[in-house]
Amino acid sequence: MKTVEVVAAVIKQDDKIFITRRGYGEFVNMWEFPGGKMESGESREEALSREIKEELELDINILDFLTTIDYDYTNFHLTMHCFICEISGGTLSLNAHNDAKWIDFSDLDNPKWVPADILVVDALKTRK
């Protein structure tokens, strides 16, 4: 089975978490933590900063490593490295998503998450 390695940003501000809704593909209109595929030679942190800039036109500070999720989808294995981040600049533009919003930490169970991101939510709740 093919393995896809990605990075994801859990962007926090006070007691709120920033989430994005997929605008394409099998999981269209489901919520996720923004991020994307690592490119050859990139560190996880470099890939995450690049992906957030490309997808959202935002600059981030990476504060801490949260977790690495391994999840088997039907056609591939996903390895997702997740980091706690904060926005440090830029102006939000949705280049890969059809919606984005801040939710309260207490509302993390409510969105319809992309399957692997449910494990990120679990890790985030355990850490709190």
C-alpha cells in the first residue's frame, strides 16, 4: 500500500482552534486541520509553513509538536505529523478550501471531520 506523508497545523488562538473545510476530492465538505504533502528534502516544519502559505496565504509560528497519526484509507496509508501553531501574519485566502472558521475547544466533536483528523482531535483533547 502506498504511504503518503503529510503535515498539519493545529492553529490556536486563546481557546479557539482554526479549521478548514475541504473543497475537493473524496472528502469534500468535511473539516480538517490545514496542511499538505511534504516535498523531497523538506523538514516537517518547512513543509508546514509552505503549505499554510500556499493554501491560506498565512504565516505561522510553529509552537510545538502535537502528534503523528498513522491511518489506513482504502487506497493508501497516511502518516500525518501535526503541530500546534499560531498565525503570525498574512491575510486569509481560501486557495484549497471552501470554508474556514474558528471553533471553541469545547466544540471539537461537532464538525464532520475527515477520518484521520478525528485522531488529531483525540490527541488535542488528551493534551488539553
